[in-house]
Amino acid sequence: MPAGPVRNAMTVDVEDYFQVSAFDTHIGRGRWDEQPSRVEANVERILELFEDADARATFFTLAWIAERHPAMVRSIVAAGHELASHGCEHIRVTGQTPDEFRADARRSKAVLEEIGGVEVTGYRAASFSIGQENLWALEVLAEVGYRYSSSIYPVRHDHYGMPEAPRFAFRHPGGLLEVPVSTVRLMGRNWPCGGGGYFRLLPYRYYRWAFRRLNDREGQPGVFYFHPWELDPEQPRQDDLPLKTRFRHYHNLDGMERDLKRLLADFRWDRMDQVFSHQLSVVNAR
């Protein structure tokens, strides 16, 4: 049986294998439509895993994906999961002006709502690209109608991170609720435990320990994320990648489903908007 009464937030960043930021210089956006898509079959498998575990989740979905796979988006909604935005084309906020970001966030919301037939209130920036230098983005998200974001990762990383950010959900002065991806605090430093490539790199027992610490000792819900392509060891391989990029992307893909099943069995999981419904109701009342 899942441990403890705390519900954790399970999230999926819905993008295809060729859309990851690390591939930007290898598979340009102009070539995306030429790539064999794998996302629909991978999401179908994820929906089966969640159904078997009686888990609900939030799917942060690219508008680019939704426009090409509308039936998949409707299947996510029909299964009781939350539909949320991951932007239009996986462009980092650090590479956009405020006006460009505003247009992207507004359009992605509109596209997803039209296809999914539900209100979209959550947003996650590509590659957690909101941090100390561009917190204005949270104000923009509130302005265009989002109620929460999960775009800050309070860790040190070579591509993202805001280690000085609060570890748990907090309200930005502009009114938006920001829900950071989970970390544990040890030796004066935040350590990642929210999923992604770290989940494939570190032993599962670390994640079980970390989420038990979050739930039982700190009394807080965790936020976990992964991508559909991480359950797909048969995806097409790119031959011209730097060694570090290759390792990060392909390491332990064949063990991902096994460990995800263990995580789903060991803890309770729900949608972001349900796990943080109390904080969101406070934001909505402002």
C-alpha cells in the first residue's frame, strides 16, 4: 500500500524525444515534422500505468504536440488527468522577451483549451527556465490567466536552477502560485529528488527515502516529473551528440518503467491542481 496520507503531485512534460533542449543544435525546429513521432504511443503507455496504479497526474503539454495529436490530448482529459501548458515549441523563457513570452503563454493556453475542452490553469517553462533573472515571467503568466506555475527548480545545475528559491509552494507578489520541483535539504544544500534524468541516474532507494522524508518528516507533498520519451528505449538514436548529452538522454531508459511502477506503488499521486487546491483557492480569492 502507498506510504502515508500525503498526496504527491505526479507530472508529465509532454514533448517528443527530438524536442529536448539539449538537441536544439542537432535537430532544429524546422526539422521536427520530419522526425518519426513516438509521443502518442508513449503517452498511451503512461495512461495505462497511471490507471493500473489508480494515480492521476498533470500533463504539461506543448501546443505543438497538441495540434498534431489532438486525440491524445482528449484521451488525457477523458482519463481524469489535468491538462496544463508547457508552452508552444519548448523555447526557454531565457531566450524570449517579455512580449514574446506573453504571446507564447497566451497562445499555448488557447490551443490546449480548444483541443482539450477544459480550462488550462497550470504552466511549466521549458527546461525550468524561470529563475532569479526573469521572475517577471510569473507576473506575465498571471496576467494571461494562469493560476499556478511549476517552473522553478531550486537546485544548482549547468542549464537551469534557482537554489535560493523556496523549496515548497509559494505565492509570487504578482499573485501566481509557484510550485517548485521537489528537493531535499542536506548539508546546507538542496539536492534534486523531483525526477527527470536524476531518476534514471540515482538508485530508486534514494527516491523512496527522499519522498518519505518530504511526506513524513516535513509534512509536504512532493512534485515529480518525467517525459514520455524516458519510457522509450527504442527511440531513434542521434549519432552526433556530445558525450555528456548522450549520457543524460539515454542512460537507463530501459529501467525507467520498472522504477516508475515502484514509485507509483509506494506513494499516493494526484494532479497538481488537486494536491495544491488549498493554496490555489487562496490565490483565486485574491
